[in-house]
Amino acid sequence: MEEKRTSSYHTEENALSCIADDTALRIYGKIVRSREMEYQVIKAVEEKRVIAPVYLTLGQEAVAAALTEFIHGEMVFTQHRAHDIYLSLGADLGKFRDELLGLESGFSGGRAGSSCLRYMEDGIRLIGHHGLIGENVPQAVGASLASGECVFCVFGDGSAEEDYVLESLGYAVTKQLPILFVCMDNDLSILTKVAERRSWDLAQVASGFGMESRDLSDCPWTLYEIFRNWDRKAPLLVNVRVCRERWHSGIGIDGEREWKRNEIVREQLIRKGLEKEVMQIEDDAREEMDLLWNN
Amino acid sequence: MEQLTLAQTIQEITRDHLENHNGLLFGQCVTAVGWVNGSVPDCRNIVELPMTDVAGAGFAVGAALAGRRPIFVLRFQDFFTLNCNQIIHYAAISKELHHQGVPVFVRCIGTDAAGPVHSIMLHNIPMYFPGLKVYAPMTPGEYRETWNDFMNDDIPMFVSEHRSAYQMKEELHDHIEDNADIVLYGISDARTQMLLAAEKLREEGLKVSTVHIMKLKPLDVGRLTDAINKAKAGIVIDNGFPICGAARDIAYQLMVKAPGKKVYALSSEDHVKCFNPAQQNRTPDSVKIIGAVRKVLKGECPHD
């Protein structure tokens, strides 16, 4: 039986070669900036500047980096762990920082915090959840049905087990709604692994509903191609195997990641002769986030 | 021009919203037999939902986020126990949390004598949670006021309807007497029983005030206290269960605002509403209300 929790699961070995350098570097830039942002969040938590719970996206950010290449003003419904999507969409980072600091100048006046994102400015329509996992999935279906527009919906492997999520996937097929469902499958609900919780794969269930689906690990280049090829005429579900680097809530670490996607991506870009650009991106991101949080 | 019934009024309001204002209506089996007691029009922008009682509310919330101001129809109030998550945990809190409302008009339809689940009334549940308006209109005029309040705001509204009201045409008005022996406050279909009880009590020579409570939340306590300040005591009558119910909550609020006055609560009993006619545990009827009034006037608690 094929091992699914690997960095190469169902990925295309040469996917990067099909992507223009500027696109690949832009995606890497989002990965790096997301991570540098999270490092600053961790520091702020350690220093007790941020006291509300935080849901870090460290480890999964390659998916958001690729996905947001194809979001241009469409409604995006996210789960509790979505810092990476906020940043990768280009939403205001000062408002993000201030939200976590509990300031009135935050995107929701400091009331919503890390897990309840809502950003409806600058041509961005990002709608986070409020606390019930997977609640964003029926909302995405309703929004697409009501607007006739393409909608993006990101949720986790735990959400996939909610009855209303499965109902929603089925209805999206029934109505042939143009929704891209992305399941960030980190194999963990808090610390309970998927295999202990269910015997089925979400992608197979989606296929059973009649929805096109894919199941792969978080190679941004392969994902880029999948997202690019989606025709936006019917729903598509992509179950992406990712590694959660920190606790479900908080900044702690339980153990070593199964794979380090950011390092794999970095090595791939350097092998492609883009070392100088990679270094520049990293320096810029560090400086940007340091200035943002410590000035 | 012929006066419309409540059901016709709802149908007219709904048709205008769906045909002329880009509205949407979601519900299960709403275009089937009876079209929800004649309250749903045959027009465009109606979405027949699958039997997805939890996800269905999420579809409506998503539609509200997309700007369609949906009407979400629950043919029995007990369905709200399945559908409430998205309404109370998402739509209701959005305004305070993000300063961006998620306006969903939840038509939640109650009835009596329909068995242990379909008979329950639970407008007390949305009253408990922040961010929702909770109204229980019984007349055409009240429904128009309800709808206008919804359209002039951007927060979700829980509308507790009662099937017994759909053929009503007449408006219901407060009747407040100075130095009344008792003031009766009615909610939902308890209001018609309240009026019957008041009529009989007045025939006995008692001075009885009657006050109709349509807006359960926010509650206009100021309007309601005038009557209790002019009466010896009061009873709030509701069709829900008693514990943590609307009647008890409102009675408490009235007593806080009218120190020295006793206001009691009268509801259905804390028992299952069976199909068996003897155990249907219906809305307090006029006989029960009169009995409660007699106890109160003797200084006794009406529930003892």
C-alpha cells in the first residue's frame, strides 16, 4: 500500500520546470514571508505581547502560496488556521499584527484574533471561521450558489469529518458549483491522527459524490498546475498532505516534522540557478517582518 | 381593497423580495404541498434544499455573506435545534466581531399538538445568544414591521411564527387600565388565549390589562412597564417550556424595572408534548390562564 504521508506523495517530480522563474520566486516569497511572519508572532507570544490563542500556519504555507496565485477578488472561506492565506492574498499586515495584539486598528478591531479572520478590503474577500470547524464549507457552497461566482474554500482534515461538510460537498456537486475545496490534511486533530478517526479518504469520498478530486502532498509546483488547470465550471477537491509544525493552538512543538517543504522548495530553486534571488527574498522577508513587529 | 391574512402578507413580502430585490429563499419542501401554509410565493429565487438540516443553514449564511439577504424557512421550530449552529455561532456574532453583519431572516414556524418534537417552541434559544433579533409576529401589521426592521439593519433575525396565526387579518392592540387587578402579557399564540381569558375575567368584574409582546429581543421593557406599574401584579404567558424560557426571563426583567410588583410566568409545562390529546401540553389556554390569575390574586404562585 502506498505511503501517503511523504513529501512526494502524488507529486510531479519535474513540476517546477513547467513554471516561470518569476512565478516560482513569487510563490517562494510568499512561503518565506509567511514563515517570517509566524516567527515574529511566536516571539510576540513569548514576550507576552500577544496573549490570545494563536493558530500558526508554519509548515503548511506552500499550499496557500500556490493557491493564492489564482485568487483575484473571489470569496475565500478559510478555517481557523489561515495566517498564510491572509498574508499570501496580500492583505494588510499591519492590521493583522494589530489584530493579534488586540488593538482597535486590527482587521476586526482586535476582537476576532488569530482564528476568526475577516478581511474585506483592497479587493480581497477573505472570510474566516468563528469556531466550529468546517462551518466555512457550507458557507462557501451558499455563497457560490447565491452569487453564481467561483469560490475558494480551505478547511482541515478534522473538518472533513463534520456531517455538514460532507453534505456540502454533495450539494456542490448536485448544483455543479464552481468551488475549489482545499483540505489541509496535517493528519492531526489536535493530536489524534486521521487513521484513528476514520477509515476513508476524503478525496475518495468526493469522487464518490461525483466530484473531481486529487490527493497529494504539498509540493507548490504540482499544486500550481492542478489549480491552473481547474476549469472553474464544476467543483474540485484537493486533499493536500501538509505538516503542522507547531501545536494546534499555541507556539509549542511536539516533534520533528515529517518533511520540511520550505527547505525542499528552497533547494529546488537553488538547483535551478536561483540562489541569489532566493537569498534576496529571504533577507527582504526577514527585514520586512522585523520592521513590522519591532519598530 | 381586501385585507390580507398573515400568510398572504408573508407571501407578498417574500415575492417582492425575491422578484424585485435580488433576495433568495431557502427551505426544505417549501414548494411542496401547501407552500408552507400559503406563505411562500410561486416565483423565482427559491432554493429547495436537500435534507441537510445542519448544512442548510450554512448555505443561507453563505448567501447572506454574498449579499442576497436570504429568507431561511424552517417548517417546524424543532428543526432549529439542528440548524442553529450557523445562525447563532456565525451569523449572529459577525456584526459585533467584525462590524460586518450577516443578515439572514429565519422563519421558524411553530405549532401545537404535532407530537413530541414538532410541537416545541423555542424562541427562547435565540434570545439567549448575542447578536440576534427575535420577534414573534402574529398579525399582518406586525409582520410588516418585522420585515422592515430586518431590512433596515444587517443582523440576523429569528422570526417565531405560529401556524394558528396564518389566517389572522386583524391587528392586536394593548389594552391598559389604571389600577388593574392584573396585567397579562402574551407571547405568540398565547396572545389569543390571553384575550379570551381577559374577556371572561372582565365579565367577572376584574380589571384586566393585556399587553402583546411581539419583539422578544431586543425587549422594549420601557413600553411594557407602563402596564405593570398600573396593576397589582402581572403574568407573562408563553407557549414554550418554562425553565429558562422567554416568559420567565421577561417576567424577571419587568420586576427589575417595576420594583415591588410581582410578575409571574406561565408556559407550557416541563413535560414532553405527546400526540395523545390528554398529554399534548399545549400553549396555556384561557382556562389555565384564568386559574393562574385567580391564584395570583389570592397571593399564591400560579405554578404551585
